[in-house]
Amino acid sequence: MPQASSPIGVFDSGVGGLSVLRALQAAMPHERFVYLADSAHAPYGERGDAYVAARTHAITQYLREQHGIKALVVACNTATAAAIHEVRSSHPTLPLVGLEPAIKPALAVTKTGHVGVIGTRGTLTSAKFGKLMASLAGEAHFVVQPCDGLAHAIERSVAQPVPAVEMTRNTAPPPPASTETGALCKRYISAMGAFGSATGQMDTLVLGCTHYIFVAHELRALVGPDVQFIETGEPVARQTRRVLETAGLLHHAEGPVSPQGGRCATDHIRLLTTGPVAMLQAAAKRWLGLPPQCCQSVQVP
């Protein structure tokens, strides 16, 4: 049986869920983590629900059997929408936390009452998302934009040089370069309408895919400095902590066991991928400051 010292499993279709892992580490520095990027089967957002559900079940079983996880964070909006209820039924004793676009937090901060939502087509056309939007009908004006190909482009961009302004919140970056991610961001943001703080403009943008925070600098250049970005990493980390506390599984050891300062102890964090390990290594270095030896390739049938 899992103990408080057992690791937390985290998985996504690719490297985007590293944004959630980063928030989890910050909220729970004593915990151990096993992250799995199912890059060989990405992008989930452009596949059918049955396929995504099958992968989600296979990965859940793998992480339980091979790594003895005490809880699972499904760090993928598409997998949450397609499979979380089935996984709860199949693994009733496993604490489980999923993701959904942060529509309710956006409602709490918008002043114009106009909110933009970007995500994968799989997420935004799911029954789960439809029910969420229906429950909030009339509370704001939503502009929902599927961003086909953007998550996959972000995956491919990890080996590119990191812009000096990346991931800063208060710096106005230069316009995006003519990169694949920049071109896709421009296409989809332009299709949504006017952003800003004036009446009738969208003053809030929900990043409905874990990958999108990694192009925040490009999105910021397109929507301007007054638009608030709402993403899911921190809320999910808080919910995971609450779930573990309720289950009596929160680790309370003195001194952080998660890697700090670019160090990696494989007993404390493991980064796994079903795809090319070089992509995960590049993403781990770029976004978490972790060395290549944290990463390894695995097969999950």
C-alpha cells in the first residue's frame, strides 16, 4: 500500500505538464514525483476520446504498478475531459486530481465581463467542457478558440534558445519572432477579437492547455499588458495538497526532498517519456533547471 513517502504521479501527453509539476514542487517541496510524458502518442488534443481514455488507463496502471504512486495528477486538460471519471471508477482508492480550463477563476477577476479561452480542440469540444460552460451561461461573454497544432509546436520548440524575457510577468517582451509557435499564437489570437481593458474587450485569457504558459511571452506581445492570464498550475497544486491531507498521505519530513538548485536525485524526482528522451531533457533543463540524468525513456503499452 502507498505510504506518505510514496511518490506522486503526474502525467501529460507531452512536456506541457511540466508547468504543473513546477507548481506542485513549489507547493509541496517535501514530496517525491514521477512525471510521465506520453510524447510517443501526442498530441492528445487532436485524437479521439476513446484513444485518449485508453492511454490514460494504461499510464495510470503503469505508474501504480511500476512506481507505487500514492496519488495521480492528470496534468492534461484533454485526458481529464476524456477519461477522469472512468479512471476514478477503475481506481477508487487512488487519490486523483484532474485539470479543466480555469473558467471560474477567470470570472472572479474579469472587469469587462469578456473572457477569452484557448485550448486544444479535444478539450474545448468535450462534453465535460460543454457542461462547465453551460453551468456558467450568462455570467460573462466567452470567446472560445481551439488552437490546433499549438501544443505540438511548443513541444518541438524546446530545443530553441530561450528568450531572455520568458516566464516574466511584468516585463513587456518584444513582438514574437517568426517562429512556428509565434505564427500560431498570432493566428489564433487574431481570430478571437479585441483584447484590452476597454468596454467590450477581453481583459482575461484562460490558458486551457498546460503547454500554453510556455509561450506566455508570445501571447503577451499579442494581447497587451492589461490582459490577465489564468492558468491551472497553482490551483491544481493547492487541490492536490488538500487531497493528500484529507487522505493522510501528505509527506511532512523535515527539509525538502525535491531537487533544488538544478540538482537531481532520482529517488526524489523521475522524468519519464514514451518518446525521444532528448526532448524531455531539453524541456526539463529549460523550464525546471534539471539535468539530463533526471530523464529516461520508457514503454507503456
